[in-house]
Amino acid sequence: MKKIFIINAGQNFAHSGGKLNNTITSWDKEFFIENNGFELQVTNLTDGYDTETEVDKFLWADVVIYHFAAWWMNMPYTLKEYLDNVLTAGHRKGMYYSDGRKAENPERNYGKGGLMQGKTYMVTTTWNAPETAFTIPNEFFMGRSVDDGVLFGFHRMNSFIGMNAPITSFHFHDVEKNISEARVEELRKSYLSHLSVNFIE
């Protein structure tokens, strides 16, 4: 059984109700079932959490999946707070030992002290921005992808704790101004296909 830990950071804030991230998490629950060879744990940040329990979930998991909406070109503050708390608590408790440097050569090997080698992660994000905002060079994100631009630091964070080989991300674009029941169903099919390609051997 492959162990999957999902962090649902969907939030009800301002004009965002967090509904799509909750829906994506429900799709996970359809897919990551025992009959498909999975064990599943889910943390919904809106329900609150115990920091030490969350450390244990990271250590238990083979794969960590993050779901969040991009707010102001970054992760929501509630997810940042969660990660600040949980990753700090995981220091020398199985998540990371140090920043990786040695006293004899302090200029080298920063970020190599992670202890979670052999585990991996996947991230989904939801955006009001259309996909073309990332792919057209003279549009807002200057041709930089979500992963190489806005999420660069997020990916380095996961590498810092030893998860160096992410599963291909899945980004949901233009989901505020261009959403309907039919489009949600299209997104569901695309996402479940993505999961099948990346998780079913």
C-alpha cells in the first residue's frame, strides 16, 4: 500500500470560498482508495491541526500532496503558517537534521540536510489567471511557468527536507471567471487522468 498524505489548504477568505480545493480533495478520496493500493490521510487546514501529529503524517507518508489557491502570487498565509510550524517542529525528528553545511566548508552543500529521501510530493494550485498568463512571454508572468516562477521557493522548501523528485504538478487555471458545472467535470476528468498516469503502475 502506498501512503498518501493530503494537505488541503483551501480557505474561505474575501471572495474565495475555498470550494474548488475542497472539491479536488474529494476527487482524491475517490482515487486514493484501498482497492487502488493506497492508504490515505487528509488534513484540512480549516479544521485546525496538532503540530506534532502533522510531523508524524509527513513521516508516515510516501507521497505528500498539497492543494492550495494562489493568493497574491504565493501560497495562502494559513498554509505558510502551517509549514512554518510543522517543518520547524520536524527538525531532528525525521524531517531534516540541519541546513546541510559542515564547519570545514560552510560555503557548500546548503539545503542538503533533509531526511525525507525516498519520499516525494505533488502540488496543485488554483488560479484566476489563465494558463496563457504563464506561457506567453509578454504576458504577466513573462513566460515563466507556475513551477519555475511563483512556486520556485515552494519546491526548494520540499527539497530542503529531502523530497527532491516531485511528481508533476497540476495547476487549475481561470477557475474564477470561467467556471461552470461542465468545466468542473472536465477538470475532474483531467485531474483523475493525471493521477492515474502518475500513481497507477
